[in-house]
Amino acid sequence: MRKVNKDFNAPPPALQQGFEDEKEDLLTKKSDHRFNSYIYNNAVKEELKELYHNKCAYCESFMSDDTFTVEHYRPKKGDGDYSYYWLGYEWSNLLPVCKKCNNKKRGQFPVAVPSQFLPNSGKKCRVKIPQLLPNGDLDMEAMKANHPYLLDEKPYLLHPEIDEPKEYLFVKITGELESQIGKEVNEYHYKRVEKTIQLTNLNRDVLITNRRRIIEDFEHLLRIQIVNFLKFSEENKPDNLSSVVKLAFFVIFEIIENQFKDDQEYTLTGWSVWKNIKEILFKEIYKDNQEIEKLLDYALALYIESKDQ
Ligand SMILES: [Zn+2]
């Protein structure tokens, strides 16, 4: 998962028009409304594909037309006695999601507040009806996924257009995703990660393997360059060591950093490796070889210095 900037105030015109056409029926029949999938699917498909570089909003796998679906973050028909029917055509509620993630998540939407309505208790509860303006019209602002009216129910599932996944998730050396936040530090945030992984199956075998493969490729490249560098400096005894180090290693650091570009798959992997390069990558390579440890630390220091300039 990675953060995507979507302008909630600028839904695609076809979605806006479709919502206007369906609004009366939707608000009358509520969850019994016959949702027009053309409006929330075909009409927004291209915009979502472009925004997400054709990747799944949850697992970051590239999607083909066969695996592309439009997911309702808050389900239009929930697994239980709730339905966010009024958000069925809401731009901030629509995410491009691969079939695997969508089939796992379905109508689930756990929230941290009590799910039963508690009248006069002052306690907050799951949102079950749209917010209306004093004149009885729909409050369109309160339909946006980042509005307190919805956020106050404290959803567990991370929203890639509101939450910053880098603050929650981390890829381990094994390729598994785990929480960056300790349970004791913030239980709600910890649970958000746990439930997000569980709801969309973000640690399914194929995803772990794909993320692990990216880390292995980095490892492989680095090992090759170390061998090349040692051979070259042994044979040539260069006067200017730093320029040889730069030549040998900067390209690899750039490859790792580039893996976090938004059009790449599983970008959280490159970001996690880069953030913890010594632990995840270097240690695996130098084991107890202090000469190589020093070399990698030196190369990294040179690289960071060059970036700061
Ligand atoms: Zn997916």
C-alpha cells in the first residue's frame, strides 16, 4: 500500500452525473437501491487506473483488465446490519483493487467504536445514516472519507488516500508486512495494521515471495559490486578511492531508491530496505567481515553526503 493523492472535490464528471441521476432512488430505497455498476465502475475506471499507475490500492500488484475491480472502501452492503449505501457513488469511497484483495475483503468494514446504536449514551457509534443539512439535503462534505463524520467511527482498514501507509507498515527481510507501531505504543494503530493485513490478505504467499524477490535482487547486485570493487582495487590500487567507491555503489543505491517510485510494484519494499539498509541488506552481506562492513558504511556515507549537497 502506498499513499495516493486524489482530489476528493473533483470526482470524474460521469460519476457526478450518475450520482445525480440515481440520488433520489438511492435515498428512497437505501440499501435496496439497485446500484448501477456502470457509474461506479466503468465511468471511473480510467481515472483510477491513472491515479494508481494501474496498481491495486491495497497490495500494489499491477492489474490487468481481468483482475481490475472497483472496490467500495466502506461497503455499499456490509457484512452485518449496516450499509453505507449513500457512499455507493462517492469518489473518495472508490478504490481500484485487484480481484484477490477484493474477494478477501468483500463487505467487511470493522470499526473501533461500538457497532450498536447507543441512544443518549453520548458514545459514538458506527455511522449508519448519511448526515443531512438543516434543509434536509445530503451533506456532501460529510460523505468524503476524510470527514470527521465518517472518521469518528475509527475504521480499522487503512485508506491509501487518507492514511500514510509508511507510518504504519513495514516490509521485513522475509518479505512479510508487519506493523511499525508497537501494540503498547498505540493499540488502535497497531490493530489497524493487523486488521488491514488480515482483511485484504496482504501477507499471502505470492505477495511475500514478490517482495522477498525484490530484496534478493538488491542483495545480489550488491554482492556482485563488492566482488568487482575488491578485484578492481586489488589490481589497480587506485589513488582516489572515493571515486571508485562512488562508481561501484551509487548506482545500486539509486536502484533501491527508485524502487519507491510510484509506478513501481510493492514500493513499500524499496522504502523499507532503504530506511533500514544496514539491518536488512548490509548485515546479510558482510556477516562478520569487517572490511566489507567498513566499505559499505563508507559507500553509504558518501552517497548520503552527495544527496545532501
Ligand atoms: Zn490487491
